[in-house]
Amino acid sequence: MRPSSYIEFQETLQENEPSQEWPEALQALWYDAKGDWEASHNIAQDIHSAIGSWIHAYLHRKEGDKWNAGYWYRQAGKPFPNYSLEEELKVLVNAIINVQ
């Protein structure tokens, strides 16, 4: 079942994998939240939309690659955030839950 809030999303992190019924964007963020940057990035780079670019930007920001992150934020039409990575994860999850 798809989470309807960030809290529900966090509760799924005790599982071994995300639901295959979830949108790929939410699956990518789930892997990131579990500490698997590589799996998250592999999914995100195949999502050819603004949300995919935003996730890609977030991941490169987390990686510390500000230049690459900036490119992907521009692709997503988003400004480079001035808040924490933890907050951005929450914002991203909520954006996906509320749109898709």
C-alpha cells in the first residue's frame, strides 16, 4: 500500500524493499532513506521528468557534488535549496505523495 504521509513513508523503512506498486520516484527516495544512494540514483536517472531531475539533484547535493546538483535543480525548475537534506527528503516525499 502506498503511504499517504511522510510518517507512513518512514514506517515502511523497516521493510526490506519498497512496494513495487509505488511510483518509481517514491521507490528511489525509499532507497535513499535506507542509505542505498546507488540504488536510489539508478532509479532516479531513468525518471525523465521534473520530479526525476529533482531527485537526481537532491542525490548529487547529498553526495556533495554541488555543480552537478545545480545542473539537475535547473533541469527540475527548482532553486538550489537553503534547507537541510533531511527537510528536502521530506518535501520530495510529500510532493510525490500529493501529486501522483
